[in-house]
Amino acid sequence: MATLIEMVKNRSIPSAMVVPVLVYPDVRAAVAWLTEAFGFVERVRIGEDHRSQMRVGDNGAVIIADVRHDKEAPQMGVVTHEILVRVDDVDAQVERARSHGAIVVNEPTDYEYGERQCTIDDFAGHRWLLSQTLRDVAPEDWGGETVQP
């Protein structure tokens, strides 16, 4: 697998190594919601309702795609995936998302592995895990195992 340094730069695709592609029933509504609720920034628009590339922080990205061919939007109550987004202030972020209609599944909680996290569902049923780093903790300190540093 190529590393980020070895990859050829292409302004037509996000530069992140892993880019989730999320299917929504309405691409423009999803872009508006993600902008308002999370502060994501639209980077590239492909057609009015086909796709959108969004920037998340300094090096994150997500592609919003339309329902087409075998791609379907999620169903409320059925969790097939979860997108983890690292944030500076999980409490402020969950309140921002809640004010835009997010359903809070789990309120912000501090965990032994050094993260404060909460889980929300957006208007289309995508599940988001918001995570704020509180401190550096070795995986072995909470029962995890470092496989490769």
C-alpha cells in the first residue's frame, strides 16, 4: 500500500488515506446538515445532487453520495457503520449537533483509554462517534494490546 508521501497529488479527490463514502437520500440536505451540525466544509461539488467532498479538520475527509444503483441510505434503528470524528470539545460538539436535530444515543462519557466520547445519529441514520482526547494512555493500561507501534 502506498504511503501518503508516495501518492500522486490529485486536487479532484481528498488527500486522506481513508475516506468514508456515506450515502444519503438528499446530498444537498446532508451537506447543509454536516456543515451546520459539525462544521464540515464542502470542498468539491459533483453535480447538484450526485456527490460532495467535504473537509473535516486539517486532514480528514468524507464523501457524501446519492442513492443510486445498489447504494442505499441507512435505516433508522439499524446500525451498519459508525464514523469516529476527533474533536477538541465533545460537549460543545454534541450540543451543536443536538441543536440541529441529532439524536444523542450516548451522552459524553470519559473512558479509561483516555477519550471522552459520545454517540449520535444524524437525520438520515448515520451513526457518529465524537471523541475528545483527554490524555495519552497505553493500550495495556486498560486491557488493550499494542500489536504494532
